[in-house]
Amino acid sequence: MPVVGPVVGPVAASQTAISVLTALLEARTGQQIAAYRSWRLDTALKPLLRDRKLDTLDQLVTQLLEGSDRLIGDRIVDALVNQETSFFRDAQVFELLVEAVAAAQAERRRVRIWCAGCSTGQEPLSLAMAFAERHQTSGAPMPEIVATDVSEAALARARAGRFSQFEIQRGLPVRQMIRWFDTTGSDWVAKPELVKLVSFRRMNLVSDQPPPGRFDIILCRNVLLYLSTQTKTHVFPKLADALNPGGMLVLGAGETVIGQTSAFEPSKGFRGFYQLQGEEGRSQAVG
């Protein structure tokens, strides 16, 4: 058989273009793209190139630097931000969240949850389904759910609650598909009664202030993976300041607070969660 060499894509970029694009993403969101993952630029930006009838990333960077289109930077960042998500991702986490909310409700009248980096909405909508069904069966009060993301394009999809057949099948049982979604063509659209249980807001986790008020639980899963160590030292105090005393932080499976901040400690009651230490622990971080 003939040896097939590497395929060079039509959007191969110069090192200058790669540097400009990765610097833009980090400046806007704090997220980094490692040099060995620069192939993501080609993959993520191909639709934008087609839309603008461009052949290369260098041409796209030229338009960006010309400054004639104020929205092009937003569109580039929206395309590059990692939006990997699914319904009920890591099911055990959601089971523990229901228990944690029940424990918090025993002490407070209203529990507040913040989903930071909510992407296209599967995580907060999963929470809304879980707690709405709990409310229907036991009468337990609904927590307030606030979801934020840096990408306005992702938030628009989340607010619309519209998902492809592939997206809807990732983690969502058939019973809940039928209960909470309607079909429109080949897509599935969340019922308004579900979407209204979540307040979606645009927020840059690195540069913006958290949503007003304090929360009992913050989910910030698989967001810190893409931030530099220095950036994390600014984010952890922000998360700590947004929590009620004794509140909990939920990170992704590959993330930890150990060695990065002294504001949190592993929860004794909920494995894998991190609990806010006393008031003296607020705004403390390991540099």
C-alpha cells in the first residue's frame, strides 16, 4: 500500500497568526491553547472562514488587526472557547448535588447555585430537571440556578434550549427527553417551563464580577483546566467570595484546589466537592 503523508489543510496558519489568535483568546477569557494543540485553531475557525469567504487564518487575522469589524474578535473567541458539555455529565456528581442541596435547604430558606462556564446550557438544564422532578415528587423547594458563560453565542443556544439529536442523546434518558423536550424537525427544544428555571447571563470569569449575591454551591467544572496558574490565583478568590459560609465548589474530575488556594478544603460529607473554609479563608490563594 502507498504511504500516505500528512495532509496540509487549506487554512494552515503562519506562526504570527497562531500567536495573535491564541493571545486574543487568553486576553479575553484567560484560556490558553498549548502549542501542541494549535490544530484546534484550524478546526474551530473553519466555519468562520467559510462565512467570510476567506482561505487562511492569516487573512482572518489581517481583518482582525485592521479593526474595521468590531465583532470579528467576539466571533473568533466564541469559536475558540472550548464548549464540550453534555447532559448529566458525570451522573454521580448530580446525585451528590441533590443531597448537598437538601442539606443546605435544611439550614436556609432558599438555596442558590451558580454554574460558571455553562457553555450551551446542558449542565444547568440538567440541574433544573433534577430539582423540578424532586419538587414534583416531594414538594422540596426549587433552588435558584444562575448560569454564566463568556460566549454570547453559547448563551443564545442555551436560552433557546435547542439541541441536535446527537446532543440530546448524550447523557439524557429517554424519559426525560420526552418529559422536558419537544421535537422540531430533527432538533429537540426544551420546554419553556424548563428554560425559565435557569437565569442565563454573560460573564467573563476572569475579568468580570460574579452574579450578585452569594451562592451555596458553585459548579466550575472543566473551566480551570484551560487557565494559567497565575490566572487561577485570581479566579479562586472570586469564587470564594461568591459563596455563603460553608458553601461548596464543584470542579471537574481532572481539577483540584490542592496547592492552588487555601480558601477551600475537601468536603468531608460530599466526596469530590470542596468546602469553603471560615471567613478567614476568603480571598486567600497560593501564589
